[in-house]
Amino acid sequence: MTVGGRPDASLARLQADAVARLTEAGVDSPRADAHWLLAHALRIDRGRLPLVDEVSDQAAARFERLLRRREAREPLQHILGRVEFGAGAGTVELRVGPGVFIPRPETELLLEWAIRTAPVNALVADFCSGSGALALGLATAREDVRVLAVELYDEARGWLRRNVAAQPLPVAQRVVVVDADVTDPASVRAAIADQAGAVGWPAGTALDLVVANPPYVPTRTDGVPTAVSAEVGADPPAAVFAGADGMAVIVPMLETARAVGRPGTELGIEHDDATGPTVAAALEATGFTSITARTDLAGAQRYVTAVQG
């Protein structure tokens, strides 16, 4: 079997060839991606790769097809059809593909904060839920929490519903999908009131916690269109970009959070690493207090938390 131009199907040769090709294609993590693709082609867990020596012709052919897709910069998560998100008790496997935003590792920091912060028996809303990463991670880690996963776009909401249905029943029963626009307070308030009973709360109950990973990338940077990687370009633009300053969703969403919250409701929002002060100012102008900038592992401002006044 000839793979990558070489008549050799040993695992070591396939790995070396794949890393070289993915590096040439500009993939950020060529070695890790090669391992993921090999395991997928072999239909085994990544941890079993060291136990493999030779690769069958059929598996090598599958790997070559997968590798060509990644060389073309199709997102790894689309090729695998899934992504693992979270850490510890909040880890979930999510189905992803075209039409839904791929969860990023930095959002796990917001999830960890939400797991720590949600009060006992909390009612939580996950705004701009997408695949359900935050909603399902929180419901998985906290058996006492009920989550309303709010998503506007039909295609993303389809992925969200599939991910909820794929969870163990005790988790799936505590997450309800809500079709609403988070920039429209009246529609979200009405939709949540309509769905709250599905998670055992009476209509009109105020939320205890709101989390959100909304679109926040500015459409323009230094006067020119913002450049993004091919992988980010595969995400739905409406899930990535939010006006010239990146605030087109966040600002009206704060009014929505107030409309469904109460004094003391906690709020956590991920944002662009350049807009932290702008988000904090918008929170203050909307009546939130205890505004705290939170950084990611690289030290950049990545999300902000606040309390409704």
C-alpha cells in the first residue's frame, strides 16, 4: 500500500509522514492531529497507539483520506465528528460539524468558574449555547443544577439537541433547549418562562447564574477585515463575528441577562482578549457590580464575571 508516496504502512512511518505534511500545510498542532487521525483510522483510542506496529492496508487508506482533509485545513473536530470539552467531572464529548461553533479549550476556564459558582439547586442559562458545551459540562459536573441552553440558529440548535439527547438520562433531563435571541430581552424572558417548567421550576423564576460564550470577534482590526485561521473560518460567521468592535451581541445581551435575573444573579461572559475593559464598562453601565476580569493560561483577559445589582 502506498501512503504519502511511500510504500510503507508501519505506524512510525505513517506518523512521520503525516506530521511533515501537516506542518507544511500550516496546521498548528501537527503531531497531536496526526495521532488523533491515526487513532480514528485504526478505530482505537489514542492511548493504544503505542501498542500498534503495523497498519493494515485498509486502515492506511482510511488514514490517507483523513489526512488529506486535514491538509486542506478542514477542522480536526469536523473530521472526527466530535470534540472533548471540559475537565474532571465536567468533561463531555460533543458532536460537532458544519453549522455549529467548535468549543475551544479556553472556554473550559469559564466552565470551571460556573461549576464553582452556581449555588445549590441553581437554575442557569447558557446564552449562545451552540453545541451545548457550557450547558452540558455544567449539568454533568453538578447533579443539582438545571440549565436552559439558549440558541437562536436552527443548524446549531440541531447539534445542541443531538448532544443533549446523547447524554446519560439524568443529565439530559436537566438541560432544556430554548429557541430565542439573546439580544432580545422580551423574547428570551418569554421563552425561558415557557420552558422553565420542563426543568422543574415555576414560570417567572429568576435565574441564579448566566454564562455565555457569545460571538465577539471584531469584523475589523486596525481598519481592515479581521483575519482568522482556516479552522475559525469553518465556524458559522454569526457564531464568531460581532460587529466592527466585537460588542454587537454582548451589549444587548447584558440587558437580557438583567431581564431574566435578579439582584445577586451571577454572570460570566467570555470575550475577545482586546475588549476586556469595554465589556467591563458595559457591565457597569448596565448595573452589574463585583466586575472581575479573568485571564486565560496565557495571561490574556479572556472572560469577565459580575453580579447583578
